[in-house]
Amino acid sequence: MKNLSIKVRLSIWYAAAMLILGIIITILMIVSSKTLIEGDTRRMLASHVSDNSARIDVNHGDLYFRPSFRYFDEGVHISVYTEDGKLLYGELPPDFDASAEQVFHNNVISEVSRAGQNYYVYDRLIWVGNTYRVWVRGIISKSNASMIAGSSLLANVLMISLLIIFASCGGYFISKRLLSPVEKITETARKICDSNDLSERIGLERGDDEIHRLASTFDDMLEKLQKNFEAEKQFTSDASHELRTPVAVIISECEYMLNCPCSEHEYKEAAGDIKEQAERMSKLISELLAMSRMDRGVFRLSSEETDVSELLSFICDDQSEVSKRGIRLEKNIEPEIIIFTDRVMLTRVFANLIGNAFKYGRDNGSVSVSLEKKDGNIVFSVTDDGEGIAPEHIDRIWDRFYQIDTARQRDESGSTGLGLSMVKEIAKLFNAGLNVVSSPGCGSTFTFTMPIDTIPDESP
């Protein structure tokens, strides 16, 4: 049974259910039909006797039987007897002995046996023209009733058999039609397994049943998997590219130190370059690990009391000291905003967004930083007066390693290209809003909005 398809199993189930139902109906018919048909036979017998009794009359002092009088009709034999039991008129069944003594029971249907045959007999004593008293007798064979019951039972058995066949065939075709989407799902999954092509889709027509919703969910899942795999491939490629440059510099500096006669100053300079590239690699690897933990959903925020105003002021001062482009920093920070939050992650958000403003701001220009409590949120924003971002790049700046100008090299700050991507992932952890408003030539404003009453889950 386990090796049979669902269509065949459903068809067998339909057939078995109909067979059981048919057996139950047949048993009920066998039990009830005999009683019902016997009751109908008795009523029919009484009706024929009554009807024919009304067709006996007196004409010129003699009994007169109208033309409508029926000796035999629908298996019922009608006969007329004198009051003392002599046959006057009518017809008896062939096996019914007319010479035997007749015993009458007025308005009673009785069962009698003659020559091995069983009969129903109904007698009725009537007055004809106030002159004659006669017995009108109706006789019908019980075998007729049994034949009627048997014929009815056979017809019903045949009907039930046809119904079972129809239900089985109908169940098979209906289940085949209903399960055809499952075959499409299986075929698509097999194609993906054989070709590793996640662009395959089930592509069922629109429908609101469970299987169509399942197929639609699978298509959505495949769409998301494809995007994730493509993003992972791009991420791996970009990460490899980012790591290749510092590794190449380190190897080059080491070869120079080994193969060329160098002074102490040159050794120190090469060692400094190696140290700088190693720190850049360390920073990149650290951010890659953090991003990987966020992607896998295993990263948990810690919770500690943090003076956000003091933290932001410290980061602003630190960024101002690092910048060598003469950019002026303007601060508008509401004092003593203290909440429970993850201090390290919040520091990354502030440092990345302010560092990004200094990086792309105009030389000798200005960067404006603000922090305030508003409508149950902490609203942090940073604005620069740099070259701005074109509309077609707005949605892409959050992608990992994405650069608007591919020819632009990393600046001296050691940027890894993961800053804005990190901010986006941290915003998800904080359940915070992240927005950017920018236009070419007019600078950019980044806004980070975090609920005050949201206390991150503590680390497990």
C-alpha cells in the first residue's frame, strides 16, 4: 500500500467507502423492503377488492357484473361467492383449489397455503341491491411480492455497483487533477537538485487552495534563496578582493625587506606599512564575522546603562581629530539622554555614519550632528555638504562593498566598505528606523531613529 501513489490510494479509499456504504444500504433494504413491499401488497389487495365490489350490481333481479369488473389485475385474482361459499363469478390462481371448503373472514387479510404456494387472501361481505349478500375475495401470491422485492433489491444493487465504479473513477480523476500541482512542485525541485539553478520556479496559476498557497510559498522561498545565494557569492567575491590588496602589499613589503639592502628607516617604514595593512585586514575580518553572526541570527545585543549624549559627544570629538580635510563639526546634542542599550553596537552606528559624513563631505566644509528625544524615540541625524548621492544609487549604498564610484580608492581612514551595511543590520537588531535624504551637489542627511523603551535582549 505504501508503494501506491496517492491518487490510487484515494481511489481505493473512495471505492472502499462506497462499498461499505452500499453493503449497509443493501442490508437495510433487505430488512425493510420485505416489510414495505408486503404492506404495499396488502394495501393493493384490499384496494382491488374494494374497487371491484363497487362494480357488482342487480339487473332485473339478477346479479350483474359491470364491464369494468376485473377478474385479474396486477397479480390480484378476484372471485365472488355466495353467502354460503359457492363460487359465482371470477377467477382463482391455478394452484388454488376451488373445490376445497372455503372459509371467509370479513375484512381480514389472511395467509393461506395451497399446493405448496403461499397466498394473501382478503374477503369482504357486501350487500348488492339490498337483495343479495355475497363474498368478494381477492387472492395474490406471496411469491409476487417476493419477486417485486427481489427485483427492487437487484436494481438497487446494480445502481450501487455503478455508483461505486463512478465514485472510484471520479475520485481518481479528481485526485489526479488536485495533485497535479504537487507533481509540478516535485518536478521543479528535481530540476533544481540536478542543475543547482535556483532561478527555476513552480509558476502555478493563481489559486487560493492549500496546494496553490504552498506552491506560492515555495516560489517566494526560492526567490529569497536565490537572492541570498547571489548576495553571498557577491559578498565572497568582494571580501576576497578587499583582502587581496592588503595581502599583496604585505607580501610585497616582505619581499622588499628580504631581497633589497635596507636602512633602519626603510625597515621601519616597511614594517609600518605591513602593520597598517594587517590592521586593515583585522578590522575587515572582525566586521565580516559580526555580519556573519547577524546573518545567521545568532547575534544578541547586550544591555547596559548608557549616556547616549556623552557617547555621541566623545565620538564627534574623536572624528574631528582624525579628519585632516578642515571640515568643521557642528553639534546639537540634547544632554543626559540615558537608556539601557548595547553601547558597542550604538558606537558603531554613530562612528560609521559620522565617519561617512567626514569621508564624503566637502573639503573645508561642515558636518552637522544632532541628537534628541522625540515622540518616545531617540533621533540621531548627521548631515554633510558633500557631493550627495544620485537617486539611482540611494538603494544600493546599503549593499556590502558597494561603491558609487568604482574608481575611487579607500581613503586613509581604512574604510572596509561595510560601514553602511553594518549600520543597516544593527538598525534591524535595535528595531530602529534608518533613512537617507540626498541629492547630487547638495549633500546628504542620514537619520537613525531608535525607540527609547526598547531594551535589547541580554546575551544568553
